[in-house]
Amino acid sequence: MGDALGVPVEFRSRAEVQRNPVTDLRGHGTYNQPKGTWSDDSSLMLCTVDSLVQHESDTADMGQRFVQWSQGKLWTLWGRVFDIGGATSRALGRIQQGVGHNAALVHQYRGRLAERK
């Protein structure tokens, strides 16, 4: 529920939200999405839970579910992804290219550390 409340005001300043507080579900906003739309955060969490229910702990399966989500095939409200972070997109691209899911994530993590130096 919190994610659906936040999507319309994502990336808005605190001052903007304080001037026009979110008190109910809204449509449109940052991504011009219908009322009640959840974000990539909820979609990826649903992929994770789906994987854990099917396979107690199978990170390869989880990675493939993330890829399916990024293609609009799993856990999207409207059959398409309207927002995906750059780091997530790059890691999922590596998985699609056949790089092992763990290697794809480690590579992305190391890249982020290098950017901070």
C-alpha cells in the first residue's frame, strides 16, 4: 500500500509533498501511472517471494524472475515496466547475457564501489 501511495510523488521534494500531502491513492504523478500502481520495488519483492515459495532458496530462479519482470512478463500491473534503476537494469542485462546471477551482482556492486572513490 505504501508503495502505491508513493509512486505518484517519487522524486518530489519534501517541501512539495508537505504542500500537497498524499492522503489517498492518486493517479498519474511522476510516471503518469493509474491510481494504485506499485513500483519496481514491490515488483522485485513479489518476484523474490514467488521464487522463495516455489524454491526454498534458488538465486538463479530468483534472477530469472527478475529478468521476466524487466521484460513485462511477471509481476507488473499493466504488462510493462515503467521504471527500472540503472544498476538493476545493468545487472539484469548481464544475467540475460548468460553471466551467472551471482557474478552479475558482484560486478555491479564493485562498479558502485569504484564510483564512490
